[in-house]
Amino acid sequence: MIDFIVYIMIGITAGILSGLFGIGGGIVIIPALMFLQGFSQLKAQGTSLVAMLPPVGILAFLEYYKRGYTDLSAGIIICIAIVIGAKFGAQFANTLPLDIMRKAFGAFIILVGIKTFFGK
């Protein structure tokens, strides 16, 4: 049950940030699965593709899937939550001044980069 809740939160966060900044998969889902769920880089990438399969990446997903680097249930839960979160992120983004959006996006990218660079 805890995993289910974590996957929902990852999906909602990715959806909100996707609606807010136009990002989601690689920059949110992959690090979240690695740091919160202990997925390997490849399993996180493969699972992220499950979540994003409807809009992108079916051929890449199939390669990861054939090699066992996907978690289908996690990816599907995240996919559903992304749809919900993206709506709220987009609504919020449209209420913020562009200068605030630019600075928030830059800060977010820097934080993710630092966390990814220095590891756990």
C-alpha cells in the first residue's frame, strides 16, 4: 500500500510539474523512483516509459521491457496520476507571473541536478 501511495505522489508531482513547467518524465519520475523507491537507473527509466507510453516512447519502452527493466504497475499508476496532476499544474502556472515561472523552473532544475550528481 505504501508503494501505491508513493507512485500516486510521484505521478501527481510529475503531472503538476508537467503542467507548470512542461516537464515530467526524465526530470521528475526517474529521480523520484531512484531516490524514493530504490529503483536502479535503468529500471527507473523503463518504468518512466511505462507511465509516458501513451504519448511517447513505445519502442524504447519495449526494449526496456524485454530486458526486465520496467515495473508495469508502478508505471500505470504514475500515468493515471500524471493526468490528474498536469491539470492542476497547468491551472496554477497560468496564475503566476512569467518571471516567477522562469526562476522557479531554474531553481528546480538546479536542485534536481545537485541531488542527481551527489547521489543518495
